[in-house]
Amino acid sequence: MKRILMIELQRAFKSSGFILSIITGLLISMVHSFFITVPLAIQFPEYIKTNLSMMFPGWLYTGGWLFGRQNPFSYLYLLILPILAALPHGSSFYNDASSSIISNICIRTDRKKYYFSKYVSTFISGGTAVIIPIILNFIIAAMLLPAINPQPAAFESLIGENSSFPFLFYNLPLLYVVVYILIIFVFSGLLATISLISSFYVGHVSLTVILPIIVYLFISALFAVFNLDNWCINNFIDPSYANSGILPMIVEGVILLSVTVYSFCYKTAREDIY
């Protein structure tokens, strides 16, 4: 299985979809840096001169990076996140099935190993494509802006005692950022695997990339109707979101993992659809 997994990972990370996803994410990330991070860095010396440094709105963890506080660029990034995740390898199963590659591969290896390798490679490549621009954005912000621990009394952020991981945010903010990047990675990977399941039901390859965002928006709209905003994926994976999203993260993460793994790796592989 290791060999087929490595082949699938190479296909994912060398695909035009992975490159397109990275470029799109970097474009949003760099535009944010240019219009928000850089101007804040230029303003900082003026706050120092006037002895108003504590009023500076661009501290690294509370305003300087893409998810320091809610802004149009973070909103856009979270909106198209499922597409960015699905682009690298989400349509590969549909393409393999259409070209009869699956039959040829499964002659040489166990069918379940192929399906599992496809799932893992789609998950990893989708999550990686999403977080690379975020990490680069944070690095740029860290190079340009001062980093001090957020101060609860300064009201610099909406993060409070009822938020997710407030202790980390105010005491270990770098670890807080790392934890959220990992959360974004996991949910990006899970959303990407929805493309694999959609391959059985759609008639065009482009629809396999579109279906994850449809599911993503449907879930968000459904919970919003019932005033359960903290259960919306785009909210609880946002580091600047004010309410607690720990329970929704666990519940929805387990459900997405269980449904996608069972539907693709076990059910379809056992039924020998292709």
C-alpha cells in the first residue's frame, strides 16, 4: 500500500489543480498583506512616537495576520476554502474511473488499498493547499509587526472566556495559531474527500470540485436558520471567531470522517462499482 500511496501523493502535489489552488490562496494572502499588514507596519512608528503604542490596532495576533480579526480577505478565504481543498486531487478519482485506470490499477494491487490511498492523498493534499498560503501570510505578518501576548483588558480582540481555547490565545498565542492551522488543515482535508464520493453521482469532472462547497454552504445555512452560528464550519474554524466551537468541531469532524471513510473506502470499494 505504501507504493500506491506514494504514487497518489505525487500525483496530487504535482497536479495543475494543486498549483492553481496554491496560487489562488497566495493571491488572497498577498493582497491582504499588501492592503492590511504593510500599512499597519508603516503606522507603528507613529504610535511609538506619540506614546500610544498600546492603542496600536496591528499587533500580530489581534489584527496583523489574515485571521487576526475578521476582515473581507479572511471571509473570502473561508468562503472558497472547499474549492481550494478539492482542486489538488478531488477530481482524480472521477478521471481515473472515466479513463478505466482503476481497472488497470486494481489488477496489480488490492482495490481497498487503492481507495484508501486515494482518500489519504486527497485529504493531505487538500489540507496542505489550504494552509500553505495561511502560513506564509502569518510569517510575513510576523516579520513586519510586533508580537506581544494579547491583553484581555485592552479589548483588542473578540476572543473571551466563552471562546475556543482562550487560555492559549492570551498566554500562548503562537500555539493558538498553530492549533487553528491544524484545525483548518483537518477540515479542509475532510471537505476535499467529499469530491471523491461525488464522483459516483455527477456527470462532469468540474462538479466534483464544486460539490464540497455546496455541502459546506448548505451546512452553514442550515445551522444559521436555527441560530446555531457556532456550528457553522466557516465560523468554528476561524481563529478570530468569538464563540466556542469545540463541541461542533468534534461532532462535525467525527461525522464527516465517518461518512466519507465509510462511503468511499469501504462501501464503494466493496461494491466494486468501477
